[in-house]
Amino acid sequence: MTSQTDPQIRPESPSEHRGVGAAEPHESAALHVTGAAQYTDDIAVRDPRTLHAWPVQAPHAHARVLALDTAGARAVDGVVEVLTAEHVPGINDAGVKGDEPLFPRVVMFHGHAVCWVLGETQEAARRGAEAVVVDYEPLDALITLDEAIAAESFQGRQPVLRRGDVGAGLAEAPHRFSGTFSFGGQEHFYLETHASLALVDEAGQVMIHSSTQHPTETQEIVAHVLGVASHEVTVQALRMGGGFGGKEMQPHGLAAVAALGAVRTGRPVRVRLTRTQDITMTGKRHPFAAQWEVGFDDAGRLRALKAVITSDGGWSLDLSEPVLSRALCHIDNAYLIPAVEVLGRIAKTHKTSQTAFRGFGGPQGMLIIEDILGRCAPLLGLAPDELRRRNLYRPGDVTPYGQPVRHAERLGDIWDQLEDRADVVARRRQVEEFNARHGHRKRGLALTPVKFGISFNFTAFNQAGALVHVYKDGSVLINHGGTEMGQGLHTKMRQVAATALGVPLEQVRLAPTRTDKVPNTSATAASSGADLNGGAVRNACEQIRQSLAEVASRRLGVHSHDVRFSDGEVRGLGTEPVSFADVVRDAYLQRVQLFAAGYHRTEGIHWDPVAMRGEPFKYFAYGAAVSEVEVDGFTGAHRLLRTDILHDVGDSLSPLIDVGQIEGGFVQGVGWLTLEDLRWDEGDSPGRGRVLSQAASTYKLPSFSEMPEDFTVHLYERATEPGVVYGSKAVGEPPLMLAFSVREALRAAVAAFGPGGSSVELPSPATPEAVFWALRRAREAAGDEAARDEAAEPVSGG
Ligand code: MTE
Ligand code: MOS
């Protein structure tokens, strides 16, 4: 039977009271689609006294600021103030590493803001910014990763992931291959650009509204820029229109500019980047370059991997070190590699400071091994799917950093179930038949797995707090440290509270995330938002429920252990129910506390970042996808015909939300791998270092038309995860990597243009243009064969 006192056991019929496990829409879905949802900038423009900030962006990738003359700006009608370094009362730095001057003396990337103008209107501020005269001394700039590597321009630690004797492993492997692979980054392109609003009250208390995934860190940076203590600054994150990691560290400096402006003028100050400012000023997913050497045995099993991987960190460290750690910890993806030696480096270039992006380096590490397998399979004479299947982790295996792969059997199980569900064997035959009949169109089908570690590598971040209030009428208000960016965290937290207190969902409201409610929070990141904050919300609710059980036991005449809470009612074994609200009223009259602070820390994890060893992850999330594509031989254009996904979310807290996360993550991954092409001016013109793809007109994002035409997502069943809130698993990031199936399907389709069995090198992103050149190479390799095929093509085909 259902027991509310056992936290692992769920209610029997979640759909009735809409608690955990119920398919609930996003709590703000109706507000999102009607435009009624308020975002940070909606709050900012309500007050007519609000001043607007505009940056003066440098037109050089690297330059010394010799002189800054703001007199012209001050003369512009409507300009109120020009903020420069001399106005900073505290520390002139916007980062946590001390390497990000807020008002720089040396410009480090094209578009770097050297000062900010405040105006009565945004237009006045913009005209003011144009009137600021800056004298620059241009310096040499490193723009490409290759240039930085050649110049040995690196920053941060250079960790090595090591297991076994890689030299011996390679020497003994009967099949050895080596190669290089460089691939692109990704612009977050959240719908809401960065925004903050700062207000100062009569006592000097600073209130910041910010589109931040990490309110506590925004608070800390604002405090140190202002030279005040943390308790003088409050940060609220109402909701974000997407964060995707781009608002984990990048909001701090912008919030500090608003705060500085508010303190100096006494008026509210708003910073909201335009799309082009956002793209040219804020960090993106790290591009990487890899050099590798790999050895296989005769059965196609990986024996050894030796690699050097270098990320492009941009001008400052930001989150580049943890992103690199996660790349190293995911270079195995779902495969056992007995001997490993991978050196990681972060290049320092004169570009935006690259940062977290969904998967946090994991996707980059995994892309490297998937590319290696995709390229080596034909050279080993194996089908790529078969090569992948043979190398999957099995029970008892351990990752290169020393963590046992718990539930490794799920990888093979998910793979086989998916093959069944998606009818892969029959469809592979159909693809072959199609390809035999068509010379100018080819199809490809590929399966790829995902294994993704959940928890912050930095152990201290794996804690969270919550504050739960029960009012006298039995209504519940919850507050937790996580931020809502569209991922459905607040929806899940309401469901957790509803289940933990045994009340209907309507009885639980959620208040915006604020640092004065829950302090010292971690970023809502690493997909751990629901795990950590859910643990804290449940803990707070359980404290309250225990107090209420005592109160109810006296009223019902039963032992408190036998009191049950469900559907807004409280009952003893065999007693008539009383309402939750009645018990709450009794509790108030008996002076029993009706609110609680909850706390959660993830147990059993540890990590040594220098040795790159430990058990940094609470568990792994697993999944697999199979995708089928069709490529046009004349243009390289491709269509995603069908994708089937089977993904492990444990016992889902909220299945509709989870399926949405899987679909959205997958499509965002498809964007990164096949469409989104960030271009920088790498030439010698004065525009060197400029981001060329500054808008949606030049930066192609996935939309409905890039969704698979036939798209099925299933949640892996009987997947209870012990020790995590109600047996669930994190879902935010892992599904992005399911998009590898599309890239590998493209590789298969390209291969079909060439002679059988040759290795295809596919750039990333595999844009139509890149696919076109790849299939041209394949066709050239095919030589006469292609000409013969073309002649044989039926008139109606192709
Ligand atoms: N989903 C939406 N709709 N919007 C987002 O910004 N961010 C992703 C993912 N899903 C994001 C999203 C990223 S990068 C992370 S780390 C997780 O959500 C964070 O949320 P969670 O930890 O609460 O799952
Ligand atoms: Mo997500 S990249 O960890 O914010």
C-alpha cells in the first residue's frame, strides 16, 4: 500500500491529485503562449523613472584603451551618466576568477564594452554611446583555435585523464588509427536576451532583478563591484526565456552595471541587451579541436585512446575549466576504453568568453568519441551500429576516472529495446533498397547511445535549500533556490510539495526565486535543479508533515506513524478523514510551527580535480536514439525523416515536462551539429575578430521545419533511481546528445554516395554545404561507379 512516510514510494494514482508522476503542463504554459508571462525586462519598463543603459563596444578584437572622452556623450540630450572604471567603489571585475575587468583598459574581443551610457530613453543612451570618443591602440589578436595553439596561448589548468598504460595499449592493438577533428561552438539564442534591473531603496539596499541562472553568484559579484556585503544586495530571478547555460556566469557583469548605475543616480537602471549585443558580447558553447590515436582489437573493441583536446575559451576563463573537466569525463560516452590518456587544454583567444551550454562540455567530449567510431567503423569492416553496440559499457565496468558504471546493463537494454521499437532491422534494409534505386538522393540510418553523469563535478555545489510556508487556511507557498528558465523546474517543485504534503496541486503556489528567501544557492545547472531543490523542498515538507501528524494523531486518536496525508485529507488507519486545512488550523492554535527551511546535499560523491579521479556523479542518465535522414546529392540539403528515442529519466517526476525536455534537447543538439554555424572574421581587415553571424538572418536555428517528420519519445520503464527525489533522474541536458544519431545518419547517407566501406569525414556543423562537399569527396572516390549508378537511375527517381 501507499505509504507517505517512505519517501521512495509514490502515491498510487498520481493523476488524481496531480502530484509527482502526473502529466502536468508547464505551470506557466498558458502565460507563455498568451504573452502574459512577465520577464525581468517587463518589470524594468513599468517604472517611468527607469534609466536605460547602452554599451560602448570596441571595434577591435584586441587593443589598448589610450583615452576615453565622455564629454560628448554627456552633452547629448537625455544622457544622465556615463559609467566608467573610476565610478567603481569596489572591485572592477565581473568574474569569479578575477580575470574579467568590468570596465577594461585593454579590449579583449571585438565588441567588448569599455563603458556604459545611461539615458532617459534607450535611444538617448544609444546616441550618447555614439558620442563617446575612445582612442585605441590596436594590438595583435588571436582569433582561431589554430592560431592560439600555434602561439601557445593557453589559460587555466591542463588536466590529464589517465587510466592504464596507453602506450602499451596502442602498441598491442591490432588496429590503430589516428586523426584530427575540429568542431564549432553554439550560440545560446535564448528568446530572452540578457536583462537586469537594479533599484536602491531609502536604506541603500540594492534590489536586482536579473535573468540569471545563478542568483547567489550575481549577488556576490554585484556586492564586490559595489564594495558592499552580500546582505546589502538581493537578487530575484522571476523566470527566464531560456538560459541553456548562457546565463550561468554571464549575467553578473550586466547586473553590476545596472547596480552601479542605480547607486550613482538613485534611479532604477535597466540593462537589456539587443540580440546583436547579446551575440557579440556574451559567451557561447566552446568549440574544440582534438588530435587522437585509437586502438581496437580484432573484434572491434576499443583498447586504448590517446588524445589532446583543446577548447577555445575566449578572452577569460569563466566556466572553461569545469567545462573542460566535463568534456574529459565524457570522452568515453557509453563505451569502455581500457587505456586512456587525454590531455585537456583551454586556448585563450580574442573572442567572447565561452561558457556553459547545455551539456557543459559533455557533448564536446562525447562528439569526439562518436566521430572516432563513425570514422573507424568502415576501416574495421564493421557496421557503425555494430561497432557501437560491441563497445557499450557492461555491468562491473568502471569509467576512466574510476567511477563504477552503475546500471550499465541499461545501455544494452535500451539499445535493444529501441532497435525493436523503431523496427531498425527492417528499416536498414529499406534504406539499402532506397539507396540502390537512387543515385542523387541517399538515406542513412544510425543509432547512438548516451551516458551522462549527473551532479556538479565541484562537490560543494551539490547542495540546495528551500522554504515552505503553510498558511492557516491550509494553502502552501514554496520557495526554493532553483531558477526557472523554461525547463519546468517550478512545475516539478510544486508536484513534489503536493505529494510530500498530500495536498492537491492547486493548493501549492510557488514564489519567485530570491536570494533573501534561500541563501547561498548553486547555479541551476548541470541538470541537477530538480534533484537538489526537489530534495530540499521535500525535506521542508516532511518536517511540516511530521509536526502535523502529531497534531492529527491527537485529534484522530491514532499513533502519529499511522497518520496518512493524501488529496488534501488526513486520516488514521480506519478513521474518518479530516481536511488538511482543519489539521493546519489545529496546529496553529496549538502553536505548532507551520513553515520550515529544507536542505539537501547529495551523498556519496567526491572528486579530485587535479588527479581527475573520483566518483563525481550521483548516477548516470542513459538513453539512445535512432535517426533516419535523406540527403540531396545536388545541394547537400537534408531532411530528418524519423527519430525514435528511448531515454531514462528514472521514475519521471512530471512526464509531460520530461518528454518536452527530451524533444527540445534533441532538437537543440541537431541545431548544434547540423545547422548552427558561428562565423568570426578571421581575415586581416579592420573587422578581424568580429562575429559575422550576428542575427537570425545569418545564424540558422532549428525550428519546426527541422523537427523529425516522424518523432517518437519513450521513457525507459521500471527505472527507479534510489536516493533521488521520488526515484527520478535529471533530464535537462542528457537528451541533447541524442542528436549524435542525426550526425551519424548523415555520415551513413554520405557514405552511400561513395564506394562501400570507406571512411567519411564530416565537419561539424554538418551544414548542407559541408555535407555537399563530403558527398562530393565520396563520389570522387567512387569514380566510375557513380557514373554507372547515375546512368542506371530510373527517370522518376532522384
Ligand atoms: N529547457 C528550457 N526550456 N530552457 C532552458 O534554458 N536549460 C537546460 C535544460 N533545459 C534549459 C532547458 C540546461 S543547460 C540545464 S542545465 C537544465 O535545463 C537546468 O534545469 P534543471 O536542472 O532544473 O533540469
Ligand atoms: Mo546547464 S549548461 O548546466 O546551465
